[in-house]
Amino acid sequence: MLVIPGRRVPKKDLPPILFRKRVTLDMGDTFFVGAYTKVFLKLRGLTMDDLEFRVPDGPKAGVVSLCRDADYDPTRPDVMLCIGYEPGTYVFQVIERSTNIIMAEQKFRVTTDWPDQKAGPSLSFAGISQEYVSGPAWGGGPAGPQNVNVLPATGTRRLAVLLIDTADGRYTTDVPTLDGIRTRWMNEIINGVSVGGNMVSARQFYREVSYGNFDLSADIFGPVSLPNNWNTYFDTAAGKVGWPLTAFGQAGITAGDSLINYNNYDTIIFVSEQATGSMNAWPYGWGGTFSTAEGSKSLALISMPREWGAGFRSDRSVRATVVHELGHNLGLGDQYKPDAGRNMGNWDPMASEDNLPHFSIAHRMMLGWVQGGWLKTYNFANGGTPINETISLSPIEAGAPPAGRQTGIEVRLADGWNYYVEYRSGQSTHIGDRNLDTNNAVLVTDVDSTPGDAPISRPIILRVPNDSDGDGSVLTNGLDYRETDTTDPTFPTDFKMSVSNITSSKADIKVEYGVNSRPDPAIRPWPAGPGRQWQSPDIEVQNTRNLADPTNWFNVPWAGNPNTVIARVKNNGNLAAPNVRVEFYVKNFNVGGAPETPLPADTRSIPAGGTVNFQTAWNPPGNGHYCIIVRIPGYFLPGPPPVIEMSVFNNEAQSNYDRFISASASPASREITFVEVGNPYDKATRVFVRPGQTNPLYRTYVEHTSLTLEPGETRKVKIMFEYDHTNLYKTPISLGPDGTYDIFNRRQDNRTNPDRIIKKFRPVPNRVGLAAFIDDPNETPPHTVELLSGAQIEVVTGRKTRFEYFYLDGPVGGRIIEDTQSRQAQGVGHGRVLISFRNDEDRDNPRVVYEETRLDWDGRFVVKVPEKALAIKYQTVQGYYLPAPDFGDCYSEVIERRG
């Protein structure tokens, strides 16, 4: 892309047109890679329209956004400098358009140094960056097994292994020694290490545990060198030695940028050299959105020390640790904590990986490797007739079961809470499940798949508790697992699974259960489905705006107006549930850890198997954005004996969702919101804010990518969005799986051009996902981040509009026009206007009447004041333009009623 350099002209030689005209800059001088900063200007004799803003070194240095937000001050105008991906010293220039003369310029430095561990650097990114996504673990219905394909992992996970060092711990320059390091790591991860006659590697493990559905590939790069000492990038505090500090992820990505095309990889493994004083990194997994030469990329990261399994922690192995950390990359959590006394231990690599046990059945189901049809399912939550039958289980290691057998059994206790039964029998051709605590045994697990905010009370997967005869959760021939439900009205209700006829190819499970009679009021947690990651399918916010336009505003709160929150609660039991209390709460728009404010509760009765809508009124202030929580207190029927609900694990849900319109104009608008981030632990810890977006024509800004918070502390983080398709002409833009559009790349595929990209994506909303991840401060040192919570925002673009006039003179009328700099006002001939008539005598419960009317061909409307508005003795009236497609919304002034 050709850019004509600006002309430097001494002040004395300026042309007459520029006499007494000046530009003064107010900006910082040092910025983190991928961050952003406003550049403020003081103008004399010039306007913003007279000027251009340039960064001559191009996108590696940064790009300029001309979009304007609500903080824009015409007396102190600003532009946004979005910092580039390559460290160096660059210059920002202000050019007078008509003469191409540089009116002001200032040097700035781009770096990967970030000393502030309390607040991480900001981030600005354009292009597609994958957001955190999981599928619904359970759907509220009795049909089919739960937890299937929740975190699908198929195809090939592409790994880049990057050897990286610091100033006080450089890699050797001896070529044979370096080759040996590369060979060792590639053997551990991909090619295999000979162990007991088998070639063992992380790749071989994933191939066999996934039945060939999931594979690994890897390339190794480096060494590359970071400029500072080891303690700049890793913690040295007691209990945290080797923990990566805030800037390390981006610093490592930047160091490898000249060697690695990040379009070709999903996970980056940093292998760092030991530093002076035998300082080694501790294995740690995380991820984020990072600035690269290929655009902003969503990448999973793993940090490990070079000597892992050798000179440092020789009792561990690279292959097993990579298996575990990749499990985190795929969305699986640790199963060894909190310690419930019945954790999985050597039955799942997310609990203990050293002996390479296969993933347990629930994890294989979540990853999409065990199919729903391979399981026998029982839904005792629905009661029904007594059960007494025998199921033959095939070893889970063998894959799809032969005719007449199953791979596992799912026992539904309640929605989101299941027991799973699997037969574990290590296979001679496998490298995993060769060192089980008990081979040829039936494992019974207790799985609570309901999402929960940190700190979690239990891992998702536990072994079932020891039973009355002490047989426990690992069963061989002649052993059984039994429970007796003493709270059921049909007491006693016995559940028993007996194991017999174990061979190398099968185990028989006799399942016995009586009739269950209990209530179970339940509400489903997030996600509600594709594109609704942080919404519950059972919570809906209704208001006049989204009822008038459900296509665009469904479930979006309308701040400053009355809203109704509806919670759909289902009684999954076969006993009626009278007088169920449902509590409603509201938080500030947040990604975890924010305090709650109660709303009025609702009490209703739910028949057996029935669904009832509970609701509450909510009047949010006009300047906020919010999250809704619905909670059912533990339910029971009074006795004697008292009948306790089947599960308390399905009694809470929340929705965290909002929508913005980035108005396209000259300049376009930048929308601002805030998300609240909190620390729920009793110790200080670090929280990461990980953003993603789905549309390459938008740019998202995050004020801080991480925060260290004290116990119970909450902080607000500014989030901004803008529609700006001109980024396609200024910087490499990630198109997600389709690679990168780079206008500066001469070998760019001609079939991919800006016009086609704009045509494809402009009508499509941008889904911005914000996921918060937190370090568990009770783990020393933390080795991975845990999901805290998240929020979702839909951003669309439309032509900027405004009320040209709005009046109350008998009837109410006005005109909607496009908000442009044109002297000829262009009426908006599409869409509707919602007119609100308000009586705010009771501020907490305002009375509001709405009247809806359509625009004529030139944007005008007139409507009579309705009788209902007169009946409430309305005090004020205001108009709201409910936009047609490709237009932005707008509000009129508020007019007070006269007389």
C-alpha cells in the first residue's frame, strides 16, 4: 500500500496558508506491544478535518483509529493510537492534508517490558479472535446422556515448541547439544520415547485415548532471546517460583514472531532455559489474544522448563505434563482439588498424569470421543418402575462397543448430576492405562457438570463415596456399590450396582433400583446455545423494546425503563413442589466475583414434571449494564419425614449479556462499557480478562488484560468497541480459520479482497466474548488458570441517526434523520419510534406507558397522547428510535409536560 511521506518544512519556510497554525501533541512515550493510547491535540487555526494522522513504519509500529467515543472533547480532540506488534522506536505524525506538511510529530517506543504486576497492559485488537466456547452439558430433558461433546476436540492440535531464554540464562550455542535438546522434546511430544518396549509420547496418548479422533502435530523453533533477566518474566516469591508474570506470554509470542507463522498453530509451548541460581519455570497453562505479524491471534500457551523430567524434577516427564497441560488447553479443569477425599487420583490425567491413565468416561464424553449411543442411560430422577437388569460393559479402552454391549452407564440423579460407570482394562498395545491402581475393574464416578464461579466447592469428577459395606468406587468380581435413600416417601429406596463375570473383554453390571418419589425444581445454567455462551436458556429479560423488536433485542435489558425478569423453572421430579421460592439478583455487568443486589422474589407451585414461569420487576438505572442471577434456595417438603429435593446442583443460573450499536458516520462511534472483575478468594490473586470477537471488521479495546486483586476486591475494566472496516487497509487482519488478510502481502490470495470481506461481514453482528480466568492462590505455585465467569456483548453497526426535532404540542411528533455533516438533512424512512410517557413520583417503581408508531418516508411521525398516559398523569415524554437494519438507535430530549 503506497503512502507518500509527509514533508518536513522548517517553521520559517511554511507556506502562507499555514502561518500561525499550530498542532501540539499530548501523548506518552513508551507502550506495550498491542496496547492502545489516546493522543490528545491542541489545535490553533486548524480543525480535525484538516489533518491526517500517520505512523510511517506501518502496522508493526501501530495504526490510528479516528472513531470517537463519549469521552471525546472537541476543545481537546483526540485520536486513538493502536500500538503494533514489533518492539522498536517509531514516530507518530500529524499531517496537514492539502500540503502534506508535517505539523507535529513525536517519537514513541514499543516494548514487551511491563513491570506493573497489579494491573496488566491494555489490549486493542481487530480481526477474528476465538472466544471461549463450551456446549451445554445438560439440557433439562430426560432424553439421551448428558455431557456429550461439550468441549469438542477433533482433528489435529498444532503445537509450536519455542525454545526461549533470558539474559541471565542463555541456551548453549553448541550445535550438537542444541540438536539433542530439540530431539528430546520432539520425542517426548511427538516421535516417542522407548518405555517398556513401547514408543511413548503425548501424541500417541491422545491418538489412542480419542480412538483416533484427535491428533497432535508439532514444530520446534529457536532458541530466541528475551532481553531482560529471568526475574523480569517469572515470579521469585516463595510459593510462586517459576510462575509466569503478566508480560511473559506476549513477550514470548513477540520473541518468536520472526520465526513462527502463528496462523499455523493452536498452542505455543515455551521451553525456557534455566537461569542463574538454578531458577526454573514451573509448568503453567493459560491463553489469550496476542499481537503478532499475522494479526491478533487467540492462542493457548504452556510454559515449561527445559530440564523438566531431567535435571529438574527427574521424577516427572515432559510427555505426561504436556498431556495434562493440553487437557487444560482443551477446556478441562484440574480434578485433584479441592481435596474431597475421593478425588480421581490415578484414574484420570487431570488428577494425576505421571502414570498416563486414560481420561475417565465423563471427560471422553465432553471431548466428543465417547458417543451418546455407546451408553446405557437410567433416569432415576423421573421415578417410574423399579429396575433390575444386567448390562455388559466393554473395556472403555477398546472404543465402540460390540453388539450387545455398552461402553458405559449413565445414572441420572438430577439434571447436571450423574453417576458414570466404566470398565477399565489396560490394553497391551496401548501406552495409557498400563499402571492403573486396579486393572480389570469397574470405576464408578460422581459427576457434577453444572458450572460454578470460583472458588469451586468440588471438582467436576469424583469417585463415588464409600458405601455401607466398604466396597467403594472401584469394583471387581463380587463387589457392589449401594445407596439407600432414607428421605424418599417410599422409603427405603435402594440403588445397587453389582459386578460379576469380569474377563479381559467385558464386565457384567447388575443394576437394581426402586421407585423414586421426590420433587426437583431446577433451572438450567449457561450456555443457552451457539452464540449465547453466557446466557441461561431459562432466563429472559422482557421490556417494551425487545417485545417490539425481538429479532435484534431479545433478552437485552433496557436501562432506564421497566423490565420484567422471567425464570422458567422445571420440576424434574415426579412429586409436586408447592410453594417454590425463586430469588432474583442483579450484578453490575461482570466477568466474575462481583457483589449482588437482590430483587423481589417470587413464590409459586410447580406440578410434577411441569414448568412454571417465575418473574420479578426490575427498573435498572439508565447508565448501567447488568447481569441477572436466579437462585432457588434448597427445597424440601415438610415431614414427617421431610422430603429433600433430588439435587441442589441445578438451583442457580445467570445471564450476562448486552448489545451495542457502533454508529457508522464520519467519524464512526466507539462504544464504551465497563465489566466488573472480582476476587472471591480469601487471598490476593491474579485475574485475566480474555477477550474474543467473531467479526473482522470490528476493533475491541480492553483496559487491562489482567489484575491482581486483594481478597474480596472488585475493579471495573473499561471495554470499548468500534466498527472500522478501514483496518483492512492498515494492518493484517485475522480471518479466523481462513487465515489472515494482509494488504501488505504481495502473495495475498486474490480471491480474498477487502470488498468481499466487507460484503460478507458487514451485515453480521460481532459477538464479543469476555472470559475471566483466575489463579487459585491456595495452590503453590498455581499451574493453570481456572475459568471464573464471563460476559457476552453483541455489537452491530448502523448509520448514525438523531432526532432533528421532537415536540409535545397536543400530539407528540418529531423527525429522525441521518446524523451526517451534510447540509441537506436526510430523513430516515424506515423503523419505528417508541414514545415513553413517565410518571416518576415513585422513583423505584415508575409508571410508564409506551406508544409505538412508524416513520413516514421522510422520517416524520405524529401520535396522539394515549388515554393510558393521561390516566397515569404522565410528567415527561421521550422518544426512542427503534432502528431498522443498517441504522443506529437514538433518543430524543426529555420534554416535561406543561400544565
